[in-house]
Amino acid sequence: MSSLYEEVSTAPASDVPVRRVTININGENRTVDVEPRLLLAHLLRQGLKMTGTHTGCDTTNCGACTVLFDGRPIKSCTMLAVQADGHAVQTVEGLATASELHPIQEGFKAEHGLQCGFCTPGMMLAAKALLEENLNPTEDEVRWALSGNLCRCTGYQNIVKAVLWAAEKMRAQAGQE
Amino acid sequence: MALDEVKIGGMGASRLRVEDNRFIRGKGNYVDDIVLPGMLHMEILRSPVAHARIKSIDVSKAWEVPGVRLVLTGEMMAARNLAWMPTLSYDTQAVLATDKVRFQGQEVAAVIADDPYIARDACSKIVVEYEQLPVIVNPTQSMAPGAPLIRDDKEGQQTNKVFDWEIGDKEATDRAFEQADVVSKLELHYPRSHPSPMETEGSIADYDRATGKLTVFMTTQAPHIIRAAVALVAELPEHMIRVVSPDLGGGFGNKVPVYPGYVISILASILTERPVKWISDKSSNLISTHFARDVYLKGEMALRKDGKILGFRMHTTSDHGAFFSDAQPSKFKIGLLHSAFACYDIPNAHMVAEGFYTNKAPGGVAYRCSFRVTEGMFFQERMVQAAADDLGMDQAEFRRVNFVKDDDFPHRTPFGFLTDSGQYGKCLDVGLEAIDYKNFLKEKEEAAKRGKLLGIGISTMTEPLGAGNSREYDILGIKMFDSAELRVHMSGKAILRTGAKTQGQGHETTWAQIVAHELGIPADDIVVEEGDTDTAPFGMGTYASRSTPVAGAAVAMVSRKIRAKARKIAAHLLEVSEEDIEWELGRFYVRSNQERGVSIQECAMAAYSNVPDGMEPGLENTSYYDPPNLTWPFACYIATVEVDPETGVWDVLKFVAVDDCGVRINPMIVEGQIMGGLTEAYAAAAMQFITFDEAGNCIGSNYMDYLLPTAWETPGFELYEVVTPCPHHPIGAKGIGECATVGGPAAFVNAVLDALKGTGVRNIDMPLLPDRVYEAIKTGKDISGAPPVKVD
Ligand code: FES
Ligand code: FES
């Protein structure tokens, strides 16, 4: 077990059921004991101390909590941690390597695709899911792919540019390989 | 030789943002990311009803939930004199209700527990018995004779009125109307909305009994104001309070006020002697924290046949909710709404403002807005279009005729504002050309023949940004200056702290650019810190687009103080007298021999190692900047739309924005601010509003009812710039953060109404939802007020 989630389960164990789950997070298997009602977003943030995944609403609307679940973007505030047992989750913390940013991260910075940064991790992961399917999206395709993620600061125009910037770089990289 | 300013990231460089390095890695540090040892979690129980007497509160079952550490009610707060707190507008607000609840979502009790889930479980076990009272949801009900008194807690309060306020010369204005050829009238409602930053409010209070010190990490745009308020409320001495505002996930005015949750978490920490975290969920945030707008405006304009405006009258009726807790400068009851029409040369004006209590969440906060100017400017530009139509005049020409001309500055408005600079006609020209005005009018005519409805809407305005000066602007008596402290290290690297607080505006990037511009220290060598009252100099925070006008000016001024000292050191190092020294970016040199010089970094080293006799070592200073006036940016926004008469759906064909915010420190960031602001303008015009049913239930308590535009709906924007430097700002900059939100909505609404011109429809109140537009087209009648609550 690489981590025990303590924060949430401090109530007397007698009446709180606990499930042991193993989730592959950013390539690493993490085994944790969780209450069945614990949301995946809260496990990531509070249990595993990966606070890059944000929660901006409680109604599955804002997308700040977006992570990739077996490669597909999902809203981690609307999935129970136990549902992720045996699955792979990618968060913003898994985007960059020690030495290199992911092109999407670079694109967001280069095109001023963020201001307060609160929506940014979710946006980047939604964008990653898009680009993994379609490395040459149109502006409309980008806008549609990001329409489950709200941003209150940027007006989206630069976010769209950021994703297109990343797509171009990723195409170039793919071409080189 | 002098440095290349763009290369060192100085003024005018579109320098990429340094804060992004942590945000793109998910390494931001927002309040909810902070974990302190032993931290407890707090959840607030809120009132499900809008107006009711509290008959009893039974918390016994909540205490029985394992893991609960404390349950707080109004009674317990009252025992410590904390049941009520002062607001930033000289009113009071309940922290936890004792007598009545006055709006849905009001704070009734709080549970502090080992984790947030337990706190929530326990909240659901609290039983409150309410005796329902008649509910007031708008000013009309509020002012009706026999209306129930909402604020029966206030001594001497006989009615639901908050204030009466008046400005201008009534008699002179009456005379202007007597001379008018045409009188144009308009009435409208600016609906209630919520700033709704993506991150909600929250705090972590950490009281240390051993030292007597209280530390509060919190989501605040104005940490020093909050410290003053906490000192007042909690009766703790200021030096024993440290307020830290870490990264903020947006603010937009919503994070200026003091919220009950902050106060409760503080008391909870004092009582439990543990850190206590409170993070509001979005639904609570939308129903209980400060809303914006909700003003009914009506007015008329006295016009001469040739298009000249002779005068105007305005009347506002504003809905303040249950507690008057707007953060407004104390002299002005309806904020700076009376800056409306400031870009037009109008000799006479009179305005009356009335405010009312209702059973709705408190607020009237400046949502991306310099104290209510948004409502004023919206009314202005809707009125201007109506007046041009009434005169049968071209709407662009009508504006041009009435603009304050470039050489008429400084210009005093009838309500006493002093505008000082601008090129209004030029901005309009740039906008008209960009939208291809003449051609569009032709296209529009032709489209009409094919049954298509095209429209063009213009909005031009100047607005007062950057409160103060301190003679006129204060909050709770605290004058509205701002500050900067610069400490240059031995190596010539530096740390800068200001009294402002960034929430996404990129201060960490731009402030360093101002220092680079003034001192030639590369921006990358300067770290910017804000938001910690223990380290930052006293300032009034960031809202009302005041950072660049006030704190930004302080940054320039403190850099100049540093340069003045460095000059003395340079003279000492170069062994010449100070008068023989010249400055170029990054270095001092001897006038007679430009080769002989010392860099600012060499001066910094000498400040710690080789100062002239009698000089104090070190190279640091502080500036408190009290601006002589507000700054007056100008904007011209033009939208073209197509309205589908069969559905009422309207699409933006093109949107051009021409902004003159003076000198731009970082053009990339300025444009980011404009695009963000335009999106909020589009939101207001198209979809974003909060309404209430008769029982006072808030409709708009989540993002399914309260619609924010996504990337899919948001139109594209074309940006243009004109630069008229601010004459009194040290680097010629003006505020910009909110211009687009303030001026933008009228461009969209004017465009839709222009498309509907032949139908007899004069006004549709925002938001212009398709069904409202459709109904207006079909009936040929105006659509007024908030959209009705649909029950299905
Ligand atoms: S937090 Fe808003 S969708 Fe998950
Ligand atoms: S950058 Fe602030 S919400 Fe998107």
C-alpha cells in the first residue's frame, strides 16, 4: 500500500464501512481504504494530496475536476472513488515529465490561455482527450470538446488558440517520429 | 549601453506570465489546497426559507455524530457578541441568525468536525423550527404600504428603505427639458447576476492560544480591509491578526466583502484551538454570497432637433437584499452609477436613487465593475440608441455630435466627475471601420428584403476606474490609496510587494515589468508577492480595476525612489557629483563620458558594501500612492447580429472592441482582460441571470439554472487599440479589467433591438433569451423585468 487515506475515515471504524481500492494514478498504482461514498475528486485532493484537480461546483457543470479515466475525460466530482477501482486515472500532475512540459501546458502558457488558473487543469485534460483522438481539430471541434468546462476569466478565445498551438506542436512531433 | 526594454521584459512587452508556471502544473496554491496540522472542517446550515422567525433550533442530534467537535448557533455567537457584524456600507449583517432568517440561504448554524463529510452529516441532523413570514422579492413589494418590515432588528428602521440619494441640479435640468424639441424616455431592469468566480469562498482560521495570534487564509481580494474588519468584529488587536490571501480562483468583486463563514470559522478556531477550514460549495456560494446589479432604471433625455443632448434625468431603484453590504465608497450610495453619460458633453443632469431591502441575499457588489457603473453605462448606451432612433438620426453620428471633444479636456460632468483625456471620435472611427459600418447598413437593408433580421449595436463609454483619490473615496473611512514596497538585494535581484491582490490579472508578471521599465532590472529578476498582511504594505486590494491605476502607480513611484538613491550611490562610485550623472535604462553614466558608468546591479551591490559617508546602507523603499484623480479609459464596442424571427435565437456575426486604456504594460494580458470581460458581457446579454419565485426561492442556485457561456456559445472577438496616456498616472496607464463587462452588454442588446427596429419593440430586458425575443417579435411589445419563473 503506497498511501492510506486518513483524512476522511477518522470516524470510529465500527459504523463506517471501508473499501480497499487500487487505482492507477498517473502510471502508479495507489492502494487506499475509502468510504464508499467518497468522491474521486476528494480522494485525489484530500486523500492523495494531489490538489491540481479542482472542484468548482457541486452539480457536474464546471469541469474544473476533469480527469482522464481510462483515457476518457470525466468529472471526478461525480464519480465515487470506489468506481475507479482497477482503472487508470490521469490528473494534471501527470502531464509533465520532470524535465519537460506537455505541449498542451506549453500552449496554455504561450497563448495566455489562463488567468486565475482554476479551470486550467480540467481544460488541459479535456483538450488532451480531444487531441488524442484528433490531432488536427478545427476551431469548432476544439470549442465543442471544451464545452463541458467553464472558464470565467479568459473568454475561451485564447484557450482555443492554446489547444490549436499544442495540436500543431504534437503534429510536428508525431511527424518527426 | 542602455538595455533593450522589450528584451528585459519591460513595459510594452507581451511577457509570458510567470504565475502560469505553477498553474499549468496543477501547483497553484488555492485556499482549499492548504492543509494545516490538526485541521478541522466546517459546514454551514443555511435557511431553506426566505423570511421566517426562528422558533427553535435543536442541535442535540448533530452533537451525537461521531467526529463532531463543535456546533455553533446564533445564540452562541450572540453570547460572544458575534451574532451580527458590521458591513462595508455602515449596515449590519447577521453572522448566524438569532431572531429571523431574512433570505434563503442565510447562515443558521455551523458544525465543525473531523472531516467535511461528517460536518455535512451533522448539519442535516440539526432541526430548526421556522414560523414563515410574508416574503418580499422586489422593490415594488418592499415599498408597498403595509409591507412587512424586514429589518426589524434595526432601531428606528420603520420601512424597508435603505437609502434615498440625490445628485445634480434639478431646476437647471427642468429648464433644459422645457427647451427640448424632443424628449426621449426609457425604462429598464438590469437583472440580478452573480460574479461567480470558478473558485468559491473559503477560509482557514488558525488561532494560536500560545502566541495570541490569529492567522486566516482566505479568499479575499482585499486582505487589509478584511484584517481591519476582523479586528473590529473579533476585537483582536491588528498586529495579532494575519490575513493571507493565497492564489485566488477568480474574484470579480465577489471576494471583497466579509462573509459570515469567515467570522464563524475564526470563532470556531478560537474555541477549538484547532485550525478550522470552511469551503463553500457552489450552490451556497450562488445563493448567499454577494450578487450584483438588480437595479431598475428609468430616465429621460432632453434633445434638440440637431441631435444635441441638453440634459437628462435618471431614477434608480435598487434591490439590496436583506443587508446593505455592498462595498461602496461611503459618500456615494449607489456607487459610481452617476458617472453615466460621462463621455457625452451634457450640461444638465439630475439623478435620484432609492435603495430597498428585500428577502434576497445581500449584495450589490461591484461585479467586474467600478461600483455600479455597469448599470449606469448600460442605461446610458441603451438610452443613447433610443434617443437616436427617436430623432431619426444615425446612431454613430448621434454619439459623435455629443462626445466630449479631444481638446475639451479636462471636462467636468454635471455630477462633478473630472474626465481628463481621451480620443472618443477616433475610437469610434476605428470601430466603425473594423465592422465596415456603411456596408453593413446596406447588407442589413438587403437582408430585410429577404425576411432576414440583421442588426448592429454600438456601445461607447468612458468610466471611472481606480478608486481613489482619498479625498473622495473611502471604504469604512479607510482612504483608497495603495502601496508598493521594493527591496533590491545585493545582487540586483529584487522582491516587490504591493497592497493589491491578483486574482488572475497577472500582477506577478506586470508589476515586475513596471520595475524593469523604471530601473532596468530584468523582469525575471523580480519576484512579486501579494496578499499577506504580515508582509505586504497596507493597501486596499484589487477590485474596481484599481490595481494598475493605484498600486501600479505606487510600483512606479517606489522604483523611482530606489533610482534616486541608486543615483547617489552611482555618483559616489563614479566619483563625480550627482548633477553630472545621467540615467539610461539599467545604468547611470557620467554626462561627459557615456562609457564611464555603473549598472543598477553595481549600485545595488554598493548599497550593501560601499555606501557614501552618511548614507544608510540598503536599497529598499515603500510608496503610498494617492492618485489625484480616477483614470478614464474609453471603449467602443460594436456587435452585429442576425435574429431568427421564427425562434428568437440571435447569433453574433461579428464583434469588434476598441479599447483605449492608456499605455499598456503588457498587451497580451490587457487583451486577455478584454476578452474575458466581453464574455461576461455576452453572458449578461444572452443568458446569465438569477431570479426568485414568490416564496423567495432562488432560481439560479447552480450552473444549470444560472447559465454561464461555454466555449461553444461564446462568440469570437476582434480587438483594436487606441492609446491616450493618462495625464496623471506615472506611466500613463488607465484601468482596463472591467471595461468590457461594463460597456459590452449594451452593444449586444442594441444590436438585437436594432434588428427588431421595424417591429415597434423598444426594449427587451436582459437576458435576451430566445423565447423573450420571439415573444417581442410576435407581439410587437416590449419585454420587461426578470424572466418569469417557469414551473414544469
Ligand atoms: S467540480 Fe464542477 S463539474 Fe466537477
Ligand atoms: S482561468 Fe480563471 S476560470 Fe479559467
